Amino acid sequence: MVGQLGHPGPVKPLRLSVVDAGEALTLQRAAYVSEARAYADFDLPPLLETLEETQAALASCLSWGFRENGRLVASVRLAVTGHVGAIGRLVVAPDRQGHGFGGELLRVAEAAAPPPVTVFRLFTGSKSVGPLRLYAKHGYRETHRTPEHDYELVHLEKARVHPAAAVR
């Protein structure tokens, strides 16, 4: 991919591992500050996650990220349980939001999911206008809402389209 993410040069997603946990956690905290402000809640789980929890998550799921000049600027996790791929912690550095990283990481996670995955699920807060718009743009549809403090979590889902099925 050349220049598709708002800057010159090739950008390739990289698999993240436990070694990247500190940097992934720092990115996650920076990205969730605006969410915390929107909800007036600085106790959001992504802001409270510890380094050990991030290491455990990266050890137990698939994760990818984008780097610019060595800096991790976006990341996502995919946890697979049976036929469900749960996408989580899709984060983009505040200064790189709006440059296509989030959408591209969604595509990367979906494409790299193991063959048994037939559906992708994720959730975000009801006040998260940007993420809700991004997920809708990429084919995710709301399935239900659950109460969370003084807002709701919006649960979304997308059926997997295998390349062979799309050609038919």
C-alpha cells in the first residue's frame, strides 16, 4: 500500500506480540483519553488495563499494528472463539486519526481471521460518534445495546464474506 493512509511510502501492517505490550498500552491510553472525556469517565477499562493484562491479551489473541518512523500509531486485537472473531482495542494515535489506519486495521483483522470465523463482533460506547461511523462504513450493524454507567455499549456484528463466496 503506497500513500493510502495519508502519507508517502509503503505502509504494511505488522503482527504485534508480547514484546510490543508497553508501546501498545501507551498508544491505547493516549487514544482513549478523548473517549474518557466524552463519557466523563476516566475509569474506562482500556485506561485501567495494566501492562500485565496487555501482555496476556497479546499472548492470547491475534494483534496487528501500523508503525510510522518506528512509532506504533495504530493497533487492533482479534480474539477467536469458535466461529466468532471479536475485534477489540482498535486504537489510533490522536495525531494520526482520520488517516485511514482504523479502517485498514479492520480489514487486516477480518482478512487474517482463521477460516472457521464466520462473524465478527465488536462494541463501542453510544457516545463514540467516530468509531460508530467507522464501523457502519465497514459493514457492521448494531445488534443490541447494554447499559453501562450513564451510557450504553453498542454491540455490532458483521458476517464474514469469504473471497471465494464474494466471486460467485
